[in-house]
Amino acid sequence: MFMTRTIAIVGILLSGFFTITNGARANGPDDAQKLAFFEAKIRPMLISHCYACHSAETKPAGGLRVDDRNGLLTGGNTGPAIVPGDPKSGQLLKRVVSSAGKRRMPSEGDHLTDSQIADLTRWIAEGAVWPQVKASANLGKLKPEIDALKQTHWAWQPLQNPKIPVPTQRNWVRDPVDAFVLAKLEAAKLAPVGDASKSALLRRVTFDLTGLPPTLAELDAFERDTSPAAFEKVVDRLLASPRFGEHWGRHWLDLARFGESTGPSRNIPYPHAWRYRDYIIDAFNRDIPYNRLITEQIAGDLLPASNSDERDRLATATGFLALGVKDVNQRFKVRFVMDNVDEQIDVVTRSILGLTVSCARCHDHKFDPIPQTDYYALAGIFTSTDNCSGVRNKMGGGGLDYYDPAMLVTLKSTLPPVNTKEVEALKLKVAEAKKAWDSIRGTPEGLKPMANGQPTQRPFRLKYEKLQGELLALTDPASRGFAVHGVRDAAVIADTEVRLRGEAEKLGPVVPRGFLTAFAVPETKLPGKDQSGRLELAQWLTNPQNPLTHRVIVNRVWAHLFGQGIVSTVDNFGVTGDRPSHPELLDHLAQRFVSEGHSIKRLIRTLVLTRTYQLSSDATAANRAKDPANRLLWRHAPRRLTAEEFRDTTLAIAESLRRNRPEASPAKNLKMIEMRDNGPEAATIHTQANASIHRSVYLPLLRGVTPQSLEAFDPVDQTLVSGRRDATTVPSQSLFVLNSAFIRKQASSAAQKILSESNRSDQERIAIVYRRVLNREPSADEVKRSLQFLGEFESLARLELASAATAKPEVKPTTPSPAKSMAKSGTSKPAAEVIDPDQVDQTGEEVAVEKIAVNDARHAAWLAWIQALFGTAEFRFVP
């Protein structure tokens, strides 16, 4: 098994790929003669001697394709096959003839003659000219009607400084934001509803800023504080809480399509992804200015750092570009590279600019003024960048075949010393195991089946891979935890070609590295020759006069606080997206955001202190008839708790939530080998996620292995930029609350705690639970119905407990009703095990069930009542 060479080799690869190709076009008599020589001598030679093992019609041996010039330039597992102009540097001639002059390739059939080798050498020395696919004469020329959008579509126009309107009800306005909103309402002859109650407002702002409910003490303190600055003090407290970064960092992770594995086809873990997660949480807590935050994530490795810790932090930030989905089972390296470039372009442009630029990979954008040449201007920046995610492509690999330790970013922190003697001894064992494996694999003896049906060679391979893994664990900085998934500049920086129809092998004209031309950004600095251009890209994106970057981020913040963006299509500001409901307000906020230092916390503080944010969520019939979607903001729109908020809230109410940050992630201990969704690695991850009582943002988030406690409530799709999650209402959500052992356990814990307060009456307990769960006082009717439920349930539970006490222990457990399962688990004898959907792994096998300890029938009744509150719509929504 060949390991990919160092970054220098990759640089040579890119040099040939992105510069020599341009010089290899047939433009004059000399080039025409070289092309004729290629067609007469080289192509027939490659077809007859190489295509059988190294072409698109095969599973290319060693990852090498010779039927495509890019395939030769990219090379296989050991580096580029050819370096145009330098026959000695590539692997092709070395593989054809050994250093001893012995013919090596092709491995079967006739070897190349001296004359053929001389022709091959000449072809490479003369630049490896290859026929070019002709590009359309209209390449990069948009249709007139599409091009006209540059002057007419609202999103491309420069940011304006709109005049703040003066509505009739001036006393209603607390901030210029309110003036814009009220002016629209008055023009539509709509009146805003009244203000929210203090309890509803505290629930709303605490969830919106931290993703958790307010505590009883916080609720009591706010209701007692009658000062004009009471709410302002609450907001400042929440913004200063570490919980703020966990909640708002989760919003950014949605945009960053964060995941701890590659995803499709062959799911390879990203064991260091947790470092990027923690970087984001810390960045939001520190309120790093948004323009700096973007720059660090796109070009952190190109920024100056005062010490090694800061250098490591900036390197970690570039995980934004590295942690996307990757098809490591892609057989062709050039396609693997370009697919990853496309994924990087998509995450940058969709998350920051709100544009679907990847639509221009294969052709000019069908709706927006984004020509294909713009796409490849950006692509040149990322083809000049090493995607250091630690993985490589290999069709049908196994073991550590997909792991490329050279393609990780090593941290600057001091590595602990290794035991040199132990390493040397292990190296000898690895060498011996490899020799044994090489000598038997593929031989008749090796393919002979053993008693268990497996080939005789299998133990040799497993032994070699095991020892290799042990050696990596000792010597590889990544295996020892001193690496991150990120990016770095390639050794060779160059522009790239348009790929005709998006096909990686079909090269069109070279496009200079640059940015989108749909809108103007004054004082733009183009990429230079010495760096990839990522730093210039970040500067272009964060330029105060970039009209999209700042509109998009203030709209995203608005959407999280008001339930819907001023532009409802938060990820699409193009022609097919929505138009802003309040365009002047959007530009006012964008300009204000820039002038106030790009502070996310300050923007949030401004918005939640507005009168508009503090409106009630009540709906009047007249307003609903005129503006059913509430686009004019006459009330505050309720929103459903996210999957993470739902889980975290049940833990918080049960006082089980562990609020400290856990160390790393369970994914940290996974090897970079294929992880089957129904395999032992996935089962271990599920077990660890189920056992965790930390906040949901810290759960292991491998693609395809969603934590079972999040599945029911529309967790984020980790493959795409997701500025707005789905919010479905389906029966499985109610069934989850009804049957989940996780929910029952939290309800049981909450019941135990409230019953332990022996000096309280049941009415007082009901009021306390209502305040903890729904953050309000219960009505007299709710208290009455709750007491009735508790009494009837307790009576039923006593009967079932008595029945369970006389049951024969040997009776095979069945799945009783939820009420029976709650009551029976309170007996002093072993409780019946209840298998729930969230306790069955993906192979359908039952896994160990954690019994819910119930003290008595009274405890069972309160458990059932609290669980019922968890299932209410009011609990699942923020008013």
C-alpha cells in the first residue's frame, strides 16, 4: 500500500495541472507538430500498453489514469506521473524502467521498446502536449437579460443609508428599528398587538440567547424587578453567559455544515473536528468581530500570530473549509479534488453571500449573473489550497487506505517525546508484516480458503494493518491529538481552467483567480502570485462596501430572533429568492452593523431591546386576515424548540444537565477507517451519545449517525449549508415523548426532586413544575385537572404495583402501556424491561435498557404528569 507523499509532491502536481496545461495548447506550427507526434506515437502506445489497467474504464491501478492529461499530471498514490518539461521528475518513466535498467511496466504483455521509451521521454520533455477540448465562443458571456440583473436586482445594489421614518405613534418607538416596522404597519392600517408578559418575554429571550429555559430564581428575580432597566439587565446577563456561545455557535455550525465524518459512500471519521466546534463556541462568546471571524475561517493560516497557541487557534479556524462531505470512494483523483473545491465554493458563497454559486460549475448560472468563468475564478483559489482533511480518495479501499496523515495540519504545540527504542522495534515488526503480506497476497496460496471460508492471506493483511496502526499511534502527530482538519496554501500557486460542462478532465481556457462580478466591491485587491488568494477573498467578502455579506448576516440574526428573516430565503439572495419585506430596515441594520464594529452581540442586543421583539405572540383576527404570514411584524411569531433545545431543556428541568464543556468528543478516539452506519463504531457512538448529559452541541455528530435523542425533532442536515432548519410536525415526535427512556428518565428525576420538597402542598408543587417547565403560573383549572390526573394515576399505579409484586419473576417481559411501564418499574422486584425505538440500534438488535427507578406509586404519577407536560405544544414552543 502506497502512502501519499508530502505536500511538496502535491505542489508539483498542481504545478503541472494548472500552469503547463495552458502552455500545451496548439497555437503554432511547432505545437501542431507536437500534437501530430502525440497522436502518432504517444496515444497509441498508451492505449495498447496502459489503458487496460489505468483508464476510466477500469479501477485504475495505483490510482493512476493515463487516458487523461490531468490524470497523468495528478498521478496516483505515489505522486504525479509526469512533470511536463522534466522527464526525470515524474513517476511514469521510473515505473517503465527501473534504476537498474530493467523493464517494469506494463506488468503483463510486451514491455516498451527502447524506441517507445525514447518517444515517451521526448513527449514529456517537450511539454506533454495534449489535444484541447474546444470551448464555446460564448463562454463567460451571459444572456443580455441575465446580465441586466446586475443593474436591477435589489441584492446586487450598494448598501443604502435610508432615512429613518417618523411614524404617527412616536411613543411606541424605542429604537430606529421600531420606526421602520411601525411605518409599514401604519401604511397597511395594521396595529401591533400589545407587549408580551414578563414571564413570556423572559422565556423567549432566554431561549433565543442561550437555548435554555430560565431558572425559577431568574424568573422570580425578573418579575420582582420593576425598574425600567430590568429587561436590559437580563439581556446583558444572557449575552455574558458561556451558554450564549454554545447556542449561537450551533447556529454557525449549521451554516458550516459541521460534521465529524466524511459522510457518503465510505464514512471516514474526522477525529479532530471537535477543535473547530470549540473554536466557534469560543469565538461567539468572545464576540470576535464578524469580519475577523470570516477572515480567520477562510485564511487563518495566512494571518500573523503572536504565539504558538494563537497560531494553533487560527489553523483550527480553517476547519470551516475542510470539514465538508467527501466522496473518498471516488476512483479518480482529479474528480475528487474538483468535487472538494466545489464543496468549498458552495459553503463560502452560500453561508456568507447567500448565493448559489455552485450552479455555475457546469454552465453559466441559469438565473443569476454568475458566469462559469466566475466560478472557476474562485476555483483557482481553492485549487491553490491544500484541503487538509486527512483523507484521500481510493476506490474500494480498506483499513487505513483512506487516511493521509500528510494532509492534516500539525499544531505548533510541543509534542510529547516518543520512546525511540519502542518506535524502532515496531518499525521492524511493520516491515516484516508488510513483507509477509506482499509475498502472499494474490497468490494461489493466499487465495486458498481457510476453515472459516476466509482466504489464507486475510490474517496477514490484518496483522500488517494492526501493526501499522500501532506505529501511527506512536509517531503520527494526528494520532496523538496534535493535528487539526484545516487548509494551507499549496506549494505551487496558479490559476485554473474552466472545466467544460463541469467535467474535471475537459479543460477550457485558464481563468485568472478572482471574485464574483455580479456586483461591485470598491478597492478590491486581487489574488497575488505568492499566495492562494484566500486572504484576498476574505478581504473582498468582508469589505464594508460588499453589499451582500452584511445584508446576509443581519438577516440571519433577525431570522433567529423573529422566526423569519426580513428576506425569508436566508440562504438565497439571488433572483429565485424572496424579496425583503423591509428593504430599508435591512440596509439600516447592515450599515449599523458595520459602523458598530461587526459585533454580533451588539446586533442581538439592539434587536431584543426593540419594542418589536417584545410584542406578544397573540394574534388578532383582523390582522391575521390582512397579513396571515405576519410579514409586517404586527406580533411576535412563536417558534418551535430545535432538537438540541428540546433535549437540553428536559435535562435542565430535571437538574441533570452538566453545563461544563466535555473534553474533546467521542469521535476523537475513532481511527480514520471506514465506519459502517450499523457497525460497532457507530454503535459505540450511539451508546456514548445516549449516556451524555452535556449540552447537545457537544454530542458526537458523525454524518449518518445522528444521536437518537435528536432524531425526532428535525436535526440539521449536515451535508448542506442550513440557515433555516425544517420544522415538521409528525406523529413520531409525540411517540418519542411518550416512549423514550431518555424523556422518562428526565421526568422521573424532576418528579423525585419536587416530591423531596416535603414542606410543600401538591398545589404548590404543581405551580413550581409549571414555572419550571412552561415558565408561567398555572390557571386554577389547570391545577384542578392536574390534581385529578395525579390522583387517578396514583390509584391505578398502586393496583399495578400490587399485581407486579405477585408476578412470577420468570415471566418473559413484554412491552406494556406507558402507564404500566412507569408503575411496574417502581416495584422492589426487578422491573420489566421496556424496549423503545431509541434503544434499538440500526441493525434492529435490542440494546441494554436503563431501568427508570421509581420509588412508589406517587412518584410514578408525578413522573407521568411531568412527562405529559413535556409532550405539550406549549412546552415545545417559544412564545
